[in-house]
Amino acid sequence: MAQTKQTEQKKTEKKTPSRRSAFTLGSLVNVLAFCALAAAAILLVLGPILRWILENTGGAVVMQALNLVSQYCLLAAIAIPGWFFVRGKRKGWKIAYFVFLAIYIAGTILGMTLGI
């Protein structure tokens, strides 16, 4: 009798949600997306001002580094969910994924080196 009463009490007790949460892949994608958004916003709004201020002090390197960080955070933020979409599909989808990924990476490298 006492044992059934205890199990009933355990069933009726409400568990309070934990404040600690595990760092998941979804939260990593969210952090990368936020970093890409922040770097892009800085480049768009403050870029011309920073370029004008840092024109004589080699500020182009700083701007290129910010742009590269922005592009690769965006790459990670879209490539991870893209892979989860493609991984259950046929071989053609996976090939297309890696081709587009290689084009994006090559484009960012060429864009940075050639100033495109």
C-alpha cells in the first residue's frame, strides 16, 4: 500500500526544467549563424567608416579578415543543415552538395585573393 502511494506521488510530481542545457549541433549552427550575421552587419554598416579610418594604416587586412570570418561562419551555418538534408538522399544529391560546397569555398578564396 505504501509503495503504491509513493509511485503515485512520483507520477504526480512535476519536474522543474533544468537551467543547464547541453550544447547541441543545433546550438552550434545558431551560434555560427549569429556570428555570420554580426560580421556581415559590421561590414555593411561600419565597413565604409572603418575603411576610411584605416585607409592609411593597412585597414584592408582587417576588412578582409572580417569578410572571411563572415563568409565561413555563413558557410558552416548553411552547410551543416544542408548536409542533414542531403545525407538521406540518393548519391546525386550528395555529389551536388559537395560540388556546391567546393565552389563556395573556392569562390571565397578567390574573392579574397583577387579582391572580387
